[in-house]
Amino acid sequence: MDKINIKLPDGSTKQLPQNSNGLDLAKSIGERLANDSIAVLVNGAQQDLLDHLNDSDEVSIITKNTPEGLEIMRHTLTAQVLASAIKNLYPKAQLAIGPTIDNGFYYDFLSPETISIDDLPKIEQEMMNIINSGSNITKTLHTKQSAIKEFTDINEPFKAEIIAESKQKDNFQIYLQEESGFIDLCRGPHLRSLKQIGHFKLTKVSGAYWKGDAKNTMLTRIYGTAWNTKKELDAYLKQIEDAELRDHRKIGKELKLFHFQDDAPGMVFWHPDGWKIYTELERYIRKMQSNYNYQEIKTPQVVDRKLWEKSGHWDKYRENMFITEIDEQHANDKRTNALKPMNCPCHVQIYNHDLRSYRDLPLRLAEFGSCHRYEPSGTMHGLMRVRGFTQDDGHIFCTEDQIMQETENFIELLSKIYSDLGFNNFDIKLSTRPENRVGSDEIWDKAEKSLEDAIKYLGLNYEIDEGDGAFYGPKLDFVLTDAIGRKWQCGTFQADFNLPTRLEAKYIGEDGNKHVPVMMHRAILGSFERFIGILIENYSGNFPLWLAPIQVVICTITSEADGYAKSLRKSLNNANIRVQLDTRNEQISYKIREHSELKRPIIIALGKNEVANKTVSIRRLGSTNTESQNTIDFLASLVEEAKSPLD
């Protein structure tokens, strides 16, 4: 056969000579497509553009302006350009790994020379020199032994170790820059030429353990970002700049909301203002859940290992659990307990405590559950990743036929909460059955269809994440977009056919027989700590009035106004307004500046004129103007303005 038939995405067929590759296919369709093409998707798997195609292959062209194309460009940049620059500047450096990440890439390497953020401009310039060479990139395939020898001969032990530990026997891909002779091991695909590299910027330097294990060698990691156009790069760098200004750790310190210290790593010390935000948010969530017929419960923080063994968490999650051992009186050995890392097994215990009927379902349980998980010290990041946290956790025990309605109810609740908290846009991902799972295909079919039907019924957009469901059931993940365009995965809704069976949950069905309920795991905030961190960054600390820790500050200009100020504070307290009184002997300009730095939404200035006229002088955060208002009118309007979304 001297011709091969290639199936295209539109269902048509293209006939090409034998040994044709993706570039040949692109050229046969059009010159513009050929210029934009960088790789191919062959029978669902990405391949290099110059790989040979086979008869009956289903092929689509990946272009540079697609998300897949952007990732391939970033992958080429880190594996071929950053790695090559490091070797040129630091010849004794040994290369480890260089994957892509959200919005960019990084490369890990071991170097006898210390490399800091001050060295990034020099590395960037060397990368530009490499890109400007316009070198072609070619690929060769190797057996395991040949590939190990290739990298052992050039003193790259990390690469040799990766190959040696791989279960793959042959076809190890080694990419070569034709101009310089630089080689690197990579899964690919790569660009066929460095001329196709877009615009990039190196962003930071950090340390990273080889294979993420603290017992292994500490490597140097260089991060970067890359985009197809300079406009996209500049927009992202602006976003990074904005994010640094909004960093919740910086704002939290400035506003005196919380702190961390080494005596309790990964645990939050909430200060009065921070705790006011926390408790107001908790009050709001509690009321919203009550409106949707959740029953709030509280379960123990310390639970015997026997329950964790029965639930399966001891085998799968033991290394992330904090363990306590107690010498029980009259016992021959120690009792081993664990601080709970999640609440679900405890919720099943409450369900199991009573005999349940199908008439009791759905049963919706909610808990502000205090959990503890061991997170490696290098992964903790302010409020965003901690060891001690509180989940707005909930579990719905229902029948299979009730999954769709419960999904619809949950999305309705979640949408209302996100909107009230200032997030009007969120993405939904439906994660379907993984290869390793429990439960029959029939149950998975029903669960996936129920979740999908509920989303469709509500008219919401979603994307399917094939094979990324939990082993016990499919799930929906809800991803928020904040004020500067960043994505945050917060809410989740998961169908579980596994845990109720393991923990022997039952209900009496309409047929009089015992049945196992479906357990829907759900959270909206995810954790209070992380979500408050997101809120701080979203609002830059300028919280909406109902959520602000102090809503009004009353500042006196003269001591003659102290009595009037105290009377106003009493009226505000009686109206449930969070108020602070400042009668210090300081200039009013100093007081206003100080309280503005703490981002107090409303500052009231009271002097002789205000006392005489029974008025208030109002200054709002972010404004240099003041307005005068009758005190009675001010109180009435403020009470209305400060209402939470529930009031």
C-alpha cells in the first residue's frame, strides 16, 4: 500500500503517501494551518508533528493558539530552553525534571553554585540567545539501557534514575537541539523549532526536594510563565503584580486579622477583627444551610483508629493524620486515636444511631467540622493551606432516585452563597468514573446522569473531566473566578457508594427490605480558613459592609464631643452595628489616616458643630469627600445598608 487514509475531526478522510507525518497532513489542508501547527492528536494521544502517521489513524492538528498548543510551547520552553540555559551558565548543574504548571513551567536541578532571584535576568538573556538560534528540535527513540547510558555518560544521574525506575521498556524519547547538541529526556511532544517559542518571563526561585521527599536531595527550582503574545504575557504579569498587592498574608498582617507562629505550624491564631469576619461568615452559612433543611451536628475531633480502619482512611490516609496514644486505665496496651482529617465517617455514625426509613430520606447533615491534616512544611501557604482548619462540611443520605433533586438543590444553594459573597461567575467540572473504582457500571451510569441532568436543568455550563472522579463516585467541582481573574476550586459535590457500605449504613425501603443509602459529600466554602484568604484577596481587604469586622468608627475632634459620641455608639450597638469609639487626644487627620489604613468602611467625625446640630460628618473608605447627615437619618440608612444578605 503506497497510500494511507487519515480520518479528520469533521468525519472526512484524507489520503496521504506512506510515511507522511502531521506536518504533511497540515500542508495538504492549507499553508496557514501548516504554519500554525505544532503537534497532532492521534487516536486521542498527543504526538510530535513529525511522527509518522498510520493508515486509519484519527488525527487532529494542534495549533499554537489552542490551550494544548500553549502547554506544548511551555513544555518545550522549560525542557529545551531553560534547561539548556542552565547547563550553559552552570556546566556542573545536573538536571532533574521540568514540567508545565498552570500558567507556566518550572525546572528542578542540582547546582554546586547558589542561584538566586538576582540571577534570573542573566538566565533569561541566555534563554533568549538560545531561542534566537532558531534551532530545529529532533527526536530519537531509545531502549532503556541505551537511554540510561546516554545520560550516565554526560553525568545526568537524575535522568538516568528516572529511566531506570520507569516500567517502560523501550521507546524512551530523547530530544535534541540541532544547533547546540543539547539533549533532554521528555515525554513530549515538543515544538519542531525554537522559532515557534512565544514570550516568557522567569518569576521566582525556590527549593524543592527530589521526588518531593524531604529525605532526598534539595534541588533548586526556577519558575517561569510563557504566552503566545507579549500582550498576554504583560496581562499575566500585571495579574501577578496585583496578586502580590492583594496577598492575604500581607493584608492580614496590616489589618491585624491573624498570624502564624512556629509553636503551632499551620494553625491559625485569629485576632479579634479576623475572628469577627470568621463568625459573621459562619452565622451566614449556618442560616443559609438551615433554610435548605440541613440539620447541624457536632462530632468528636479525636476518634479511635478502629473507625478509620473500617472506613478505609487508615490505609489510604494514615501518613496525613495526627496520631495520639493514650494509656487507658486497666488496659494492657495503648489506645491509638487520630485527630480527624475529615468528618464523613463520623457523620455516618450519627446516621447509624437510629433506625432509618425511606421516609426519613433525604437526610441532610451539616457540621462546621474542625479537621487536622499533616501537610509538609514546604507546602503550607498562609490561610490557603494549613494543618488545622474548619470545613463547612455536609453529607446527604439519600436514595439513588433522589440524587438529581439533591444536586439541583445544592447548586441552587451554592449559587446563592457565592453571589452573596461577591462571586457571580463560577465554572463547573463533572468528573466521571476513574479506571479504579467501586460500584457497578449501572450505578455509575445513574449517578453520572443524575449529576449531569441537574446541571443541564439549571441551564449551567460545564465541562467533563473524564476519569477524574473519586474511586467511590462521580463528583462536581465548582471553580470561582476572583476580581483579578484567578481561579479557585472551592465547592464540591460527590456521590459515594462506598463508605455507606463499609460502615454498614442502611434504611428500610418501601418494600420492607434493608437498602444502602447513597452518601453525597458536599462543601461550598471548602474550609473557612482558605475561603477567608480568598475573600481577603478578592476584596483587597475592603470587605462589604455586612462582613467588615468594624463597620463604623466614631472619631471625636474635641473632647466636648465625647458624650455625644458615646451616645451614638450606644445607638449603633443597639442596632447591631459593629462600632469602635476613638476619643484619643490626637489630631482628627491622624485618626482618619490610621483607621483608613485598617480599611474601616465608615469613619464618623464629631466636633462642636455636629454636637450642636445633632449631625454626623461621614467619610467612606476610598473617598476624600465628607458628607453631613442628620443623626437619625444616618442611623436609619446605616441599619439598612449594613444588613447581611440574610437580613
